[in-house]
Amino acid sequence: MSRQTYSAKELGEALGVSESKAYEYIRQMNAELKEKGFMTVRGKVPIAYANERFFGGLAQGEANA
């Protein structure tokens, strides 16, 4: 099974931002998911949700195509 979440380090690298900024984004996205009734993991965010919020739902790699 392939990984399904980004850590702050991975999200920061994908977005080109610092790790602390990535943690800020993760907290915000996890709050949104929790409000929608989803369970969350502190310090991680689902890759699919991050791609939806930052790239309009494009899979990783498609945003640069």
C-alpha cells in the first residue's frame, strides 16, 4: 500500500515552503476535515486533500505539467 499522507516536511517540500509553514497548513486542513466529520492525525494530512486544496484536485506531478 502506498502512503496516503504528507508529513510537514513532505508538504513543505512539495509546496516550497518552510516546515513551520507546512505545519500551519496542516493544522488548518485538519480543522477543515474535522469540521466535515473526518478523523485526523496530528502533524499529517491526506495527500488527496492537500492536492485538492492547493492544486484543484490534480495528482502530484500534474500541477507542473
